[in-house]
Amino acid sequence: MKQSFLPNPNRNSKLSLPSPTPDETSPAREPLKHLLIGSPKAVRGEIHRLHILGYAEVGAWSPLQPMANTREVMSILIKYIVLR
């Protein structure tokens, strides 16, 4: 059964990556990066507050990452905004 997932060595096959979506390539859109740094409780709380306000889904934020030599963590969100 596993062999059905392996490429056929007799075929000249190439991996094809999906094309970027128009949202990612449109010149009128630009990435905006949000960075939250603070205690784990404060960062989680702000992520949930922004979700309640309808700004970003909780799952859109990166996992909490520890900051070097501190008790703080950080999380990042990248949103694509329309420039006018």
C-alpha cells in the first residue's frame, strides 16, 4: 500500500507547488506584522481580546516563544492589509 504514494522512478515527474493566491501577490496588499511581548498570561489575554474584537482569530497567532533571559514570551501575527 505504501508504494502507491512513492513517485514512479520511470516517469520524469516534478513537484509542483501551489501558485500564490492573489491576496499574497497583489501590489495593493502589504503584510503588517503584529508582535506581542509580555508575560504568557498577558500575551494570551491580548490575543483573546483581539479575537473578541473581531480583529484576528486566535489560531492566526504564532505559538508563544520564550524571550532570551527573561520570563516573557512573544507571539506574532501577520495580516495582509489593503493600501489605498
